[in-house]
Amino acid sequence: MSVIHPTAIVHPRAQIAASVEIGPYCVIDEHVSIDADTVLAPHVRITGHTQLGKHNRIGSFSVLGGMPQDKKYAGEPTRLQIGDHNTIFEYVTMSTGTAQDQGLTQLGSHNWIMAYVHIAHDCVLADHCIMSNNAQLAGHVQMGDYAILGGMAGVHQFCRIGAHAMIGAKSLIVQDVAPFITVSGMPAKAFGLNAEGLTRRGFSAESIKKLKQAFKHIYQSGALLKEAIASLESDPAWMADAHCQALLAFIKAPGRGLLR
């Protein structure tokens, strides 16, 4: 049976798994579902059409599933979906999606979301992401696996942040950040490959070498982006690497333009 503090207010039609713990003064609204072994600290508010997976930990005064901060929103039943094994610290806010996108804001699994973070409507975060204190995502932002956003960094709407990218504290992101690199500044600029992070996650020395080669072509050669891409594509050994292929696919996909 769920452990629900007597001061918590839980709508009778909310779907709460038997092993969920809900702390004092939490408020859980009607269209919320919370799966097994998720723990809510005191004073958490979960509203909207919000689904939480298993083994999540939610810090005090967080508000999940709130109304999108978008003037076009007209009360549509859009959703917030949160996966498994996420740690969400105090005062985090996450909005549901909007009808102008897919109607869904999504957080994957094994993410680490620190205090005072805001994740706006229609954002999609993959797995193992880290958002440090006071980091902010505007609407429609995408973050790939293992992407890291430093404290007080801000991301413009519709930007993409590639997998394994690392963004420095207080950075301003107004264009797409390619996978595997480090960026910093206001506005941010690319500084190098996230080689230490890639090594920790088991990337081979050969893959890291090839990604460094790509960084030199794209960011340091002075070539136009299309020229840098053509140069890399002419190298069969580089093209044979799966991580290099992922980098190339990201760069070629439509977006806000590549941050260089």
C-alpha cells in the first residue's frame, strides 16, 4: 500500500502505485500517474496530464506538469512524461507540451536534474543527462544522451544539444550544439572535444582520435561547413566509425544552425 502522508492531497482518480511514497503537503491532481518506488519529498505539486515512471526521487517545492508558459496555449490536454530512475531536486519546474508541437514534454531515464532548473514545454531530454543548478531550457529544446548543462546556463527555444556534449556554466546557447564537444561563453563558442567524458563512457581511443579530427575540420580549419563535411565524407575510415556517423547525421539535420 502507498505511503501517503495524511497532510497530502491526492485526487481519488490519480493512479498511484502501491510502493510510492508521498510526503507531507504534496498535492497530486486527477490526471497524474506515478509508478512503483517513486518518492516525493514534502511540498511537491504534480498536476496536468503527467506520468512518472519507476524509482524517481522528486525534491521539495518542485512543480511537475504545470501549464506551458506559452501565450498560444489554450488549455489543451497536453502531457508531461518522465521515465525511470530520475533524481529531480528542489524547486524544479517542468511544463506540459503544446498543441503546436507534439503535445508532449519528455524526460527520459537516469537523469540528474538539480535545484531551480526549468524545463519548458515540448522539451525532450534523453537519458543520463545532467542539468546543474538554475539551468534553463526554453521551449522545444532537445538534449541527447549524457548531455551536460552547467549551472545558470540558458538554451534558446528550438535548439538541439547533441549527445555527450558539455556546456559550461552561465553559457548562452542560441544555436545547435554538436554531439561530443564542449562549449562555453555568452554567447557560447566551441572549445574542443569532450574527450575526458567520452573516455569515461568507454569510447575507444580510435573513435576519440577520429572525433578530434572532425573537430579540427569543422571548427578550426576555417573552411565553410559544407566544405568541412565534404572533406570528412571523403575519408572512408572516418565514415566507418559509428560515432562519426552520428556526428555527421546531427550536423546535417535541420535546426537553428550549428554553433561554431
